Amino acid sequence: MIRCAIVTTCIDPTALLSEVTCRETGATSLFVGTVRDVNEGRAVTGIEYSAYTSMAQDEMVRIAHEAAERFDGVRVAIEHRVGMLYLEDISVAIAVAHARRAPAMDANRYLIEELKRRVPVWKQEHYVDGERVWVDPTATCASMPTS
Amino acid sequence: MTQLQVLLFASYAEAFGASVVTVTVPEAATSADVVSALRGLPGGQALPADPVLAVDRRYTRGVVSVAPGQEIALIPPVAGG
């Protein structure tokens, strides 16, 4: 079971948990990313997320299939939100279920790391002083997405 | 020569002032031709040395052929999560 989506409304993590859990799953892991108040020492008021929606959804599905292959058929549900988000809003949620805890937890880590590295989603941080800046992880990290 | 449309997002859309631009490239064009043509447009100086391209919603590696009808996109550094 794999479902991945870019959404424009609030993410409900419990709905994702319900989606991946079934009789055969004894372990479910949940990752929730939220907007925090400070980044790189600057006070943040919110983050505006945007995406290449069709490719982002395709890339998330590819990553989820990779996780299912690497981690013994884990069940995966991912939602990433776009639009203007404010402090503590949920930007991304990843639910993973498996019969055992190790695949469920390891797959979740794999999914969020690959999502951040490969899925075409962008964020523009809004700071308290009114400035807005596109976040560029490559400015501090040399890794680039690859196929 | 042929014309191709290129999708732009985030900081690149801001730099070019558009979410889609048309570039003129040679027949039997490659991704390198697309990048070269983009550099010649207003805003093109914002591109890094080796910008990331996607064709039909997949990342490309190295130089690949591109043709009208394909969905070509220039991908700024991603920052999801």
C-alpha cells in the first residue's frame, strides 16, 4: 500500500496512521514536520511552500516504492502541504507500517531523507523583519538530486 | 531551429519573471542547448553552473535529448520537508 500526495489543506497525521495500519502491521512509525520559529538564527513567522506538483507526487511514489523494496514491503502514506504555513503548522507527514518495528522506523528515516533530497518542493521563509528568502540547502550541502 | 517550453519554479520563476519560458534551440536539441538558451534570457544569469533539469517529470543526468512535446522543467535546489 502506497499513497503520496501534495495537499493544500491541513494534514491529519492520524488519518495517515489509520491508512497504513492493518491486521498484519504490528508497528507503525510517524514522522511529522512542522514550521519552527527560528532558522539559522533568524526569527521566522512562516514558510510559503510551493511545488512542481505532478513531478513531486511522482517522485514521492518512486521513493515510497524504493522504501517498500528496501524494507520488506512496508506500507507508506505521505502528504506534503503547499501554500502559506505558520508556526507549528504541519508541512509534511509520513506514516509507515510493518509487522516489525525496525523496518517501519528505518523506512521512515529513509523516506524523509530522500524526500528532502529529491522531491521538487521549495520553501520561502518569511522573517520577523519582513524579509523573504528562498531556502537553498545546496548553499551549505553539496548533494544534488539524482534519478 | 525549434522552440521548446521550459517550466520554471520558485527562485528561478522569480529570476526569469515567468513560470514558463520559450527557448529557441537547434533541431535534435539537447538539455545543454536548453540551458545555454536559458542563460541568454533576462534572468539567466541567476542559474548555477550546472542547473538541474527534469524531462517528463524525471531528473536528467548528463546531457540528454529533448524534443517538442516533452515536459521540460528547470529545478531549483529543492527544500521540502
